[in-house]
Amino acid sequence: NALREAINNVRTKYPFTINAWVLLPDHLHTIWTLPENDSDFAIRWRLIKSQVTRACGEHYKNPELLTERRFNKNYSTIWQHRYWEHLIENEEDYVNHVQYIHQNPVKHGYVTDAKEWKYSTLHKSE
């Protein structure tokens, strides 16, 4: 719920469309479309991560995962410090990434069929 609310909040000021998404216990994958002439993924991720972290409070702070740097900056451990982005090159690249995203729960052994994983946009594309 905290993630959903943060995304909705951020989208009001910094719009984007979610084309594909999967949320797993320890990571997520997504494809976004940003408005024309806007490539600022960073501000969106920063705001989403900070809002989720504040909403979750200390509940998801795992002391065993805190590095000295994270401890000194009072960071949470719910998020990786960075993220990776890839600019979709063409239709084939898009289809391959959507399939990768939707198959990720199978790849990690959470389900045997991607349709079984409810935290995915796979169900919206059917």
C-alpha cells in the first residue's frame, strides 16, 4: 500500500505511465513511459523511495544490512541505493523486456507460472 500510494503521489507532479511491472519480495522491475522531452527517472525514484521509507518507518530497517555509510546517513535498508535504467530501443526490445519482467517470479522460483504471481501487470495485459 505504501508503494502504491507513493507512486500515485509522485505521478501527480511528475507523470509517468507504468507499462509493465513486477514486485518481488526483494526487488522490482518496471517499464515506464515519461512525458515527451522528460527523462528524469531519478527524481521519480527518489521521491517514491523516500515516501515509502517514511511510510514504513523502522519496520523494514534491517540492522544486519546497514553499512557504516547507510547508518551514518540514517538510510533505510528497504531499497538499494541505486537503480538501473535502460532506454527501450525498439518494439522487439520492448517485448523482450516486458516478457522478462512478467517471467521474473518464475525465474526466481516464487511460482511455476507467471500468471500465479499477483504483484504483476501481466494480469492487466491479458
